[in-house]
Amino acid sequence: MGRFLLRRLLSAAATLLVLSVVVFAFLNVLPGNPGRAIMGNLADEAAVQALNDELGYSDPLPTRYFRWVGGVLQGDFGQSYAFQRDNGPLIWDALFESSKLALMAFSLVVPLSLAGGVLAGLRKGRLADRTISTVGLSGIAIPEFVSGLFLVFLFAITWEWFPGQARAEEGANVLEQAYHLVLPSLTLVIVLFGYIARMARAGTIDAIESDYTRTATLKGLPRSTVLRRHVLRNGLVPTVAVVSTQVGYLIAGLAVVETTFVYPGLGSLIIQAIPKRDFPLLQSAILVVGILYMVSTLLGDLVTAALNPRVRLGSEG
Amino acid sequence: MRIRSRVRTAPVDPNPSGGHCAMDRYRRLDLARRSMSEIENDTVDEYLRGNLSRRQFVARASVLGMSGGLVAFLAACGDDDSTTTTTKAGATTAAGATTTAAGATTAAPKPGGTVKIGCTAPSASIDPVKVGDLGGLIVLYQVGDYLTFSGSDLVLRPGIAEKWEPTGAKDGKEWTFTIRQGVKFHDGTALTPDDVVATFDRLADPANKSNALSVFKGVLTKGNVKANGQNVVFTLDAPNGNFPYLVSTDNYNAIIVKKDYASDFETKPIGTGPWKLEKYTPKQGASFVRNPDYWGTKPTFDRAEFTFYADEAALVLGLQSGAVDIAHAVSIAGGKPLAGGYSPNLIPSTAHRQLHMRVDQDPFKDKRTRQAVALTLNRPEIIKGLFDGKADLGNDSPFAPAYPSTDKSVAQRAQDLAKAKSLLAAAGQDKGFDIQLNAIKAQEVPDYATLVQNAVKPLGINVKTVVQDAGEFYGDAVFGKSPWLDATMGIVDYGHRGVPNVFLGAPLLSDGTWNSAHFKNSTYDGLVKDYFSALDVASQKTVSKKIQELLLDETPIVFAYFFNYTSWSKKDVTGYGITGMGQLDLTKAKKG
Amino acid sequence: MTTAVPYPPDAPPRRRLLTLRTALRSPVFLVGAAVLGFWVLCALVGERFAPYDWSATDPLQKNLSPSWDHLFGTDRLGRDVFSRVIVGARDVLTIAPAATLLGTVAGTAIGLLTGYLRGWVGQVLDRLNDSFLALPFLLVALAFVAARGPSSTTVVLAIAVGFTPIIARTVRAAVLVEREKDYVVAARLRGERAPYVLVAEILPNVLGPILVEFTVRLGYAIFAVSTLSFLGAGVQPPSPDWGLAVAENRGFFQLYWWPVLFPCLAIASLVVAINLVADALREATA
């Protein structure tokens, strides 16, 4: 297990290094000029030039890359062009907000979709299965912005049950914040339910049809024991893997939901930074997303490995 | 000893009867005219002859610093729809079109409480020298004051300057502003004329790379602003008849800050304004507290909380969900969902779009081709479609109908497909052509591009639209590295200005830095120089007529419309005012 | 990262014809295929059947609610929403399949190589792949569009670039399983060269999961095209594209729901249809 962990950590570090180069190269070929993008077309050229010099945008590319990576290694994420303050607090604040939304969505969707998925798997081909699968599929199919706007229309404007905006007032308590997060979380639940339920269902079916379950049933073990000991445990393996990759989605791919609900999370931070050509903020925010994704995938792999020794051995082979 | 500032209130004729006006009019006018300068008399003549509307007269008179009382008197006599409006400065001027929400002046509001405003997020850090966007200037305005205030009716009102007038040779080369006494900065120190001098030296100094250089270049040079007792004297590079506008809220960088200001506004936001900045969080919001020592009308509310929104749809939702009391500066189209449930507050402005055609490139080398394109547009229909009619017709020059100096006798260009076809044929392009149209992704611009695309279709002109975000579209904003300036055909956004000077300069002068049409015409350059130096409205009009006709003929840029904005508030929120530039005056806002 | 692939493809070779026949008999597949077929038809000849010119603007006839004249009403520029929805299938059904195909071909190539090669080439490709996978797909596509400027070609490339590592991972996982199987070991022992083993031996046996992945990705590509358009980084106006239509009219949703709702229904029906087809195919190959 230790060797497995070390290997994974080393490969994650290597991947991050590649990622930093890729992200930097990718972003810095974007056309446009941050000073101009920030100040608009009516700003004086000299003022724009001055801003670019001040921002360090006028320096050559390698200088900028090493300044950035060097800083990140020391915990300094650089300065945002657009906000002209440290990226670190900007990113951590946004991440904190996203995490709240993700946590809320997660705590709703995971139990809901696992239960639905396992139920569908156990009742494969029957009405319950078909209903759950179809609902899940439809949820996946509808883009977040559509379901989000629909929820706002119904629950915020027509019936006024929930606020149409995700952000609670400053100093609001946990309950108020959760109340504001209901609609955006539901939007995420609609999308994620299908994914996770589908995995849970497939895992359950695989497990039921596998030899060891059949053997266990033939051995005469009670159905509930077979379910608990074999089906659930083995069926959940791929589910955990998927859930762990969805953490990456949840934290960063939230962009659309955050944009729709005006939520100051990491996704909307990145989306807003693109037209402003705020390269330092983009680079660092995207790098953070990458790190988060890797950490969650790693955790997912560890859980999978713990649940299923075959994977661990396979990875080391 | 504590000096309590005295709020100047100009006497507004309390008697609405026309008879009284008529009888009193000539006696008072005659007396007044003896003390007027030649330019001032000329302005009055233009007004009395009917060449200036009441609104235009008030605007023009305010530039020249004419006595508020006389202006009010004359304006009130002109017609009887004048209303009394007040500005944050507390000075009262008679004028029609204002944007103070209904009920502003009735009953003294109960002080206290918090007002919540939603607006666009500032796109950069807040520094008076550098700010260049709506979000930023809204924040600045709460904290700071300007020498003069340019209302949405284009009337100038006193601010830090109590009065102003052209001095010296009175040709508009020298302007003297009298600085109000008893004004205190938020840290308790008194404002002096030296602070004013330092503020303008800072803005005019090329070394500071101020955003205001786009206004002051060729107008004001560092060192030519001098304090003289309680006065500040500006000696300009060339005569400029509109100078008081260039130190008003229109030039939003020109808030008066302390002479030792050190580019640290976000940490030390010290101005003289009605609000003190309490907390500023980039891209999220700002909160302000009432300045108890404000020299003008002190705010009704104890606190003002601003929430910044990333886009307009979100801002509208914010008002609907009850998160804010006022959604500030919403486009006409964007505010539609609010109709009925909320109160609109129209902000007339000279903001517009420029559709340029490069005169140095095919297929637009021939001016007949450019005229043909301009003739395909059904402008009233475009305005109806994009703004529900809440916009002014553009006549392919920067002279918006709202400007006093616009010569309205120049015929409005209207849709004429037959003429367009024959012009195109005469230019040898009767088969039409394919052309790419680069448009900025801003509000209605993509829709405007679509309408242009459909309008020119009957001529056989096949337009391919490319919509680009601001970063991409402006590019480096220098020739050769900017779709905005390099595209053969493009649409760019321009914000409001109280005078057309900026619009006449950079986008159209031969050496203009934003000359996307690559228009080079020495006759035009000469005319613009004449216009800039013209001091009285009659001579401005003579020149502007020539400019309007020249631009109509050449058509390097299509100006199809000048559009308005709206701020929306909950129905019980009233009393707030807005400048054409978009500054939000909350001093008299009240709830209930 | 092998764990992330939930379906180790163990389908025995040479059963593909049979599975297709099974799939064809499934009602789910038929419903999905019918809806998909309808939209493909609209994309191909919709312009001829649309009651109005989808691009014709009439500001004086804007925001009309649905009526017999305009079945789905008119939008903010007075364009007929019904005609725009019909023709709106065109862009998305051109861009999404093109992007998915490109992504699948590139992903398959990379997946085959990384799954089979053990040397540094495999390692480097693997790292590159992982670093791309570490980024949410949507952000990669957004940055890509920002870099190249929005156009249909850019969207195709952006989505293909985003899909490549995902498909590569699926293929790689399948290859990792296959390469240990007897027939591959036998081929290697016979002294066959790597390219031959990859293309002639392994590829046919991993086609099943690739086909399934293709259909699943196609559904997601349509989702992605719409989302990119919604975020302003996709198809350009005045295209009648559905995602663009939702974005353009979203601000007026509560006043005029028709120019938003109908394109939404179109997007949903198309993606659900493709997912049904994909699901039926997967069930049949499993």
C-alpha cells in the first residue's frame, strides 16, 4: 500500500509539472492584451501600456513562467491583473464558496443516487429500473443552465419559495446560506443523479451476475447477506471511482451553475477571468483545479484499492 | 471654529403664472444683460430666437457659468414644464429632463437604515487616476466630488467649484473656478485650492499614465493649473468652449483627492464625498457609511451597500429576488422583465455604437458603397427592436440630438433601398460582395450586427458576423494588433459623454488613435479644430453643421442610434439621481 | 487510473453483428433512433420545410407569443422560433459528430499507444494525458475557444481536444486488459511487430467499448456545444443554434418563455435520444 501511494504521489507531481507548462503555454498564446481588456477601448494607450508594465505582462514569456512557478512553490500564487491583488485569497475564497455548494449538492445527491442505482440494479428491467434510468438520463441530458433557469422560474419567481440567487447576505448563518443554496444544489443534483445512479446500477448488476455472487447464492447464504457482503461491496467500487472524479467536476465544472446563479465560486471566477485576459489568475486557478482533481482521484483510487485488492495489485504489476 | 457650509440655493421663480413672467421678463433681462459677457448674451439671443430649446439653453448656460438664478428665470419663462431638481451638491437649478426618481423632493425623509444597490463589478482596482469603467466610477462617485456635476440633462451644476467662467481674453483659453469653502476630506483636513491643483496636475502628467489623458491631451498640460486665492485658474493649450465639462463628473477620473494622494485609494479611500468607504471587496461589493460632515446634502441613509454582479441578467435577478433595492444601469432590453413590478428611472445618454467601414480598403474605398450600406438601415425600426424606442436616431455623425451644438436642420438619413442600389451600382458593385463584420460582445451589439446583416442582404452584400469578447476584440488596441482597429467592417461600443469632443477626435481625426475607419480628411481635421475652440453655441453650430454634412457624405462610420439606460428600483425606493455618465447619487434616496 | 473505467470490456470477439441485431429489437433503441432520425432530417432539409426564413428579422413583430401564425412564437428580433428550432439542429448535428469523431480517432490512437507501449513514449503520453484529464473538460474547451476566437471550427477542435484524453483513457484501459490475453501474447511470441499487433489484433477487440464511448460522447458533445454557446464561446450569431438561442433569450425567460423553452426541449430530446441509443448499444455489447 505504501509503495502504491508513493508511486501515485510521484506520478501526480510529474503530472502537475506538465500541467503547469501546458496551462501556461495554452493561456499565454491567447490573443489580446490584459491592460486593454481591463481598461476598455476608451482608455488612453499610455495608461494601458503603464498598466501592462506594472502587471509584468510586458516581460518575456520564460521570465513570466518561472516567476509564476517559483512563486507557487513558495505558496505565492501571483497577482491578479484585473483585481490587482494576490490571487491566493481570491482563489481560496472562491474555492471555499464552491465547496459549500458542492458539499450541499453532494450530501443530497450521493445517498439519493446510490439508493436509486442499487434499487434499479436489483430490479433490472422492471418498472423501477426503467423509471430511475430514464429520469437519470433526462437529468444528464438537460444542460445545467436550462434546469437552473427553470428552477429559478418556478421556485424563485413564480412561487417565491427559494431565493433565485445563491449568495446569502453577508453574515448570514448556516441555515440561511443553505436556504440560498437549495436551487443551485438541486440543479447539480439533477445532473449528477443520473451519472452516479447509473454507475451504482451497473456495478450492482455486475456484482449480481458475477461468479462469486452466484457461488454465494448456491452455497445457500440468505439473500440479504449476499447483497451486503458481495453485491453492495463490489458494486460500489466503480461508483466510488466515479464519485471521486465527479469531485473535480463539482468543484470546477460548477462554472455554469455558478454563472447562472451568480455565485462567486471558483468556476465563475475562471469564466470571468477569460475575457479579461487575467492570465495569472487563470493560470493559478486552473492549476488549483488540477490539484483538486488529482487529490480527489487519488483518494478515490485509495478507497477503491482498499475495497478491492485486485486493483492494487494490478496497478503495481 | 467650525465652519458650517452654506448650501447655495438659487432662487427659482415661485410664481408659475406666465403673465408675471412676461411683465417682469424684459425689465429683469435687460438689467441682467448689461452684466453679461458677449458670449453669454449670444447664448441668450439664440435661446430667445428659438434656436435653442429650453433644455439646450440651460445646458449651454451652465457651461459658461451663467448665474443660476437668471438661467432658471429665463428657462422657466421659456415654457412651463420646468421642474426643480437638486443635485448631490445641493444647488437647485431649474431644468426639465432629470433622472431624479419621482417623489424626490416631497416630504423630508426619515434618516437611517441601509440602501442596497446592485451594479456592474469594477473591472480593475479602484484608483481615481486609472479607473476606466462603469463599476469603478460608481464607487468613486460615492466617495468623491468633482468640480462640476454634469447631469443627465447635460446641465452642469456646481460641485467643489461654486462658480466658474472664462477669464483672461474670454476666448475659452483661460477658465477660472471658485473653490467652495468649508469642504472637508474624510480624514478631517480641509480641502484647499492646492488639492485641486494637485489633482489636475496628477491627471495631466503623462508620467502618471492617467486614464484622463484621453481627455486632457492637447487640452491641459501639467503646470498650467494655478491656485489664486480661493480660485483655481486653468490655462489651456488651446481655447476650449466645453472645458467645464472636462472637469465634471463626465471626466470621472477627476474626483478631487488630497494633494499627497499616493495611488492607495483602496486602502485609504479619502475624498470629500457624502459617503465614506467602509469596506471594498473586489468583484463582490462595497459598503459605505454616511459622512456626517458632508458639505452638501447629507445622505438620508446611514449605510449604502453595493453588490457587484458579473452580468446584467444576474443583476436583474438580484433585484427580483430582493437582494438589492436598486439595480443600477440596466440596458433597456435587459430591464424588460422588471416592467410593472419595479420603478424605472431612465438615464438619457449619448452612449452609442459605431459601425465603421475602412475607407482605405476594398470594398469600402468608394464612398458611395459606404453610403449605400448606411442607406439600408431602417433606423426607427432598429430602435424599436433593440430599445423599445428608447433611443435617439443617429445621423452618421457624433452629433447626438441631445447636444446643444447639434444642428438639427441637417436632414436625417433614412432607409432608401432604391438609392442604395443605384449608389452601389455606380460604385461598380451591383453584384454585391462578401464581407466579415467584427462585433464586440456587449449588450445588444450582436443583435445590431444581425440586423445590419439582414439589412444589406437586398444589395447582395453577404455579411459574416464574428462576435468577439472585449479582450479579443480590443486586442492591443493599436493598429495592426486589434480586430477593433483593423477589421474592414466592425462595431464597437462607446459610452456617454456630455460633449461630443471625444467622439469627434480619436475615432475620426487623421491621427486619431481609435480611427478604426482609417478616415483621413484634412478638411474634417480643420473643422474639428474650429469646433473645439468655438465658445458660443452659434459658432459651434456653424461648424457642427459642416462637420455633420461632411460625415454624412463620407460616411466612414454609421451612427445609427444613441441609446438610453434605465435604473430600476423597488417601488418604495425613490429619490436617487443618476448622471448621464452613470454615476449614482444616493444622498436623497429614501424608502417608503 | 484503470479504476475509473467501470466496464472492463470482456466481450468475446466476433459477436458484433449479433449485438447490433439485438439492439435493433430493443424499444428503447428504436425510440431513441426515431428522435435522432427526426433531428437529422431537420438538419438536412429543415430549411426547406420551415414555414419562415429562420434568419428574417422583423423588429415590429418581436416577442409574439405562440399562435397559429407562429407555432413557437417569435424571438426578440421578430424571428420565427419554430423555423429556428427546426433549422437549429443543423449546427449542433454538424459540430458534435465531427468533434466526437475527431476526438475518438485521436483518443483511440493515443489509447492504443499508451496502453501497449511500455517505454518512455508511453510514459510521456500518459503524463500529458493525465494532466489534461486533471482539467474539467469545459474549462479546456473554453480556454481553447478564447485562444482561437469563437467559430464552428474552433468548437469542433475544442471539443475534440477535450474528448481525446477521456477516450484515450477508456481505450488504454481496454488495451491493458487485452494485451495480457492469450491471443496477443501468442501474436507477440510469433514475432509480430507492435503496429500489427495493435491494429490487426487488439483494435478489433476493443471496438465495442470505443463504439459505446463514441455514442456516449456524442451525447455529451451536444451538451457541450450548447453549453459553450450558452457561455458565449460557441456558435456565432445569427445562427439558430439552440444553446445560443437559450443564451440570447435567457434574460427574458420569465416574460417570453417560448424562445428559451422550445430550444431547451430540442436540446433535451436530442441528447436523451442519443443516450438511449448509446445505452441500448451498451446493454447489447455487455
